[in-house]
Amino acid sequence: MSLFKCSRCGTIDNTGMTPGFWIRVCKKLDPLCTECNTGKWHDVFPKEAFDPATHFIDDVGHVGYMPDPEPANDRPGSADKNTEVLNHETFKSPMPRLLRPDKSG
């Protein structure tokens, strides 16, 4: 699901739910959410405002959710205590620094 931040109201919306989204992109216009574009929210999912504490915008403008900074290590499938916590800087590259090969050898 490709999410984006509305340029007018700051709401997070889905590119597939927003009428005219790709037309606006092709015309190099700022993206508008369903409500700013049509006057009514689509109600497929709850309206949510972009919050830099819990969301990030990647290099191509898609919105993502920040990982939990303190995962509960007692939950099944949770991160190991020695795993580095990801942050916004990790998502600026298509290949996060945790996965980059070491160039020293």
C-alpha cells in the first residue's frame, strides 16, 4: 500500500484510494488526499495526520511508519536485545546501512 502525505492538510492517504492522484503526479502538482480532492473522506480506513515522531517520508515521497524504538523482547518474533534500533536515517537509502557490505576488505 503506497501512502503519501497530503500537501494541503497533512493527512496520510493511499495513492490507490485517491481519485486523480496519478494525474496530479504526472502534471507535477502537489498530492492531495481524498477529502481535499473531492470534499469527502473515503472511509476505507481512518483519517490519520502525518506525525514526524511516528512516520517518515522516503526518497520518492511515500510515507512509512517508524519502527517501535523499544521493542518488547518477550514477544514472539521480536528483535533481539543486540539488534540495532532503526531510525529515520536508515530509510534514506534503498539499501539500509545495516545491510551495506563492508568496503574495508
